[in-house]
Amino acid sequence: MPDLVSAQRFAVVDVETSGLRVQRHHVLQVGVVVVDGTGAVLERWSSLVAPRSRWWFRVGPTKLHGIHRRDVRTAPAAPQVMAQLAARLHGARFVAHNAEFDIAFLRKAAAGAGVELPIAEPLCTLRLSRQLDPQRQLSHRLADLCARYDIQLTRPHDALADADATAAVLPHLLQAHGIVRVDQLPSLPARS
């Protein structure tokens, strides 16, 4: 029997950044919730990320993500955070809501830190949700998916809270797509 999705480990990731442009902005916070295919939480972890320059740095939309300069000033440096993230991703399928965004920022941060992240065959819950609504009659924002599936989103735009919410949405989307085997999981196209 092919591997069942219920036994698959998923590393559900979210990042908070100083802005939306990967070339210009940087990762401020990473959250990871490792779950199995039923949604059972196996591990939760998050970390703020210290800026490269301790004197001048941009934290971006504080009103949105709630992260202030004082919060990241004493946070672990990117090499340490990226190494811890890589360990949590090892052997798990990477999942994120709008995965291309998170992956681009994480790959940039990891490259700058000299860490290789094991991200293979990423799964995007935003794409999974949109595929269920080809006429685009519904909103596919994470907060709206949480409302649709009766999932509590405690602190929007906190990386760990958003990863928790995405992890809770994932089993609903897999079920809606009728995905029961690992070989049925879609993935984003490979990018360097």
C-alpha cells in the first residue's frame, strides 16, 4: 500500500518580514508547526531573527506584525535561526500559505547565513484553497480560511500563530481534495 498522507510529516512554516520585496527586506520572525497528515501537532517552534546591522535596520509594518526594533535587537542571529529551521524541516514536507513568498525570503536568509534548507516539493495551502474555487468566488486569505473551517486565529501576523492556523487548515484542504496518499500531493514548481 502506498504511503498514506496521515503518516506524512509536514513542517508548516510562516515568516514575518520587514516588507514584501525579497531583494530589499528581510525575515524578522519564523514559526514552524510540525504536524502529521491528520493535523496532530508534533512540534511547535518560533524565533525572532536579529538584523545583520545592530545599529540601523528596518522592521517594517509594526502595526501589522507587532515586531519592534527592541524585540529583534537581542534575538538569535540568522545562522543560528536558519540552522534550527533546517533541522525542523529535515524529513518533513514544507507547507506554507503563499509558499512562494515564504520560500523566497527563507532561501535568501539561509544563503546569507550559509545554511542549506531542505525544501523539496513544497505544498502551498493558498493554491490548494484556490483550486477548490476555480471561479474565485471566495477569499483565500488565511483569516478567511480559518473562519470557513471554524479555526481560531489568535494573533494574525505572528509567525507561530499563522503557522498554527495553516497547520489546522491543511487537513481540511487535503480532505476536500480527496488526498489520502503521499503520491497524490501536489507541489510547487521547482525554483532555484
